[in-house]
Amino acid sequence: MSTCLITGFGPFGSLDANPSEWLATQSGLRFQILEVSYASVRRSIQEWRSNPPPTLVMLGVANQARKFRLEMFASNCIGEALDVHGRARPGQIDPRGPQILGSTLWNRDPQQDGVEVSFDAGTYLCNFGYYLALKRLPETRVGFLHVPPVSVMGLDQQLKIVQSVLDAFEIQRD
């Protein structure tokens, strides 16, 4: 079994093709594509609990991003944006959980072109999945990387950056 699982999200909203999906499939790692739905993300994380990966790298597109964003924290908060099934879950992810959880994978700025450190993973499914993974997979090193849209940076360049981030954090590819 691979020591790392990488995830990407499928299409949503006006995004017919999600770059995070393509990047996950091309990463050289064991991958899983998540549906952009709260129920699907929750179910996947529950399944991983029975056989947790040592390392989990989660990818998602940030439509306003100009660079890759290495997300340092996940917040216990969900906004009002609807998932692909028209469902929203505004409020706290876990009413008994801490307000913020820090990455257990990203421990520094990799200081690479095209990558910046971020302290706000948003309030949509990226943050939701990141928070749940950090909370429910305590033995797994978990990190979330937001990617820019293809209109800002082409897929080949994005893949090079994903690979350089994996290398910077010593994540072995198969």
C-alpha cells in the first residue's frame, strides 16, 4: 500500500473539469476523487478511519487563487454555499470540536515559486474535509493544498508545482 493518499474533487458549479481531480490522478500516488458533497466527503473520511493512510494530501481548487495555497489551518466552520446536491450545512462542523486545527503535514513554508502559505481554508467543502480529516485521522499526517484555476495556471505547470511540494515535504511517489 502507498504511504500517501492524495485526493481531488470532481466538478461543481461552473467548473466542468476540476484541476484538483486531474492533478490527483497524475500525481503518481494512490488517489481518490471526492464528490463535491458533504455526505460524500464525510463518508470517505469515515471509510479511511478503518485503514488510515500514513499521509493524506488533499487538493481542491480555489477559484480566486493566483498561486497554490498551502493551507496551514482548518476552521470549525461551514458557510452557506451549496454542494452538488443543493445542500448546505452552515454552522460548526463539530460543536464539541476546537475552532481551529493545524496541519499535521505542512510545518513550514516551502518557499517555492507559485506557492504561498495560507491561514484561511475557506468555509466550503475543502475546509470541511480538511477539518474532518484532521479531527478523525489523528495518526495521519494531513495537509490541504488549494490550486488555482486553469485560467490562471496551466495543468502542466500545476503538476510540476504539486510534485515539487510533495518533494519538499518528502512525500514519496510510487
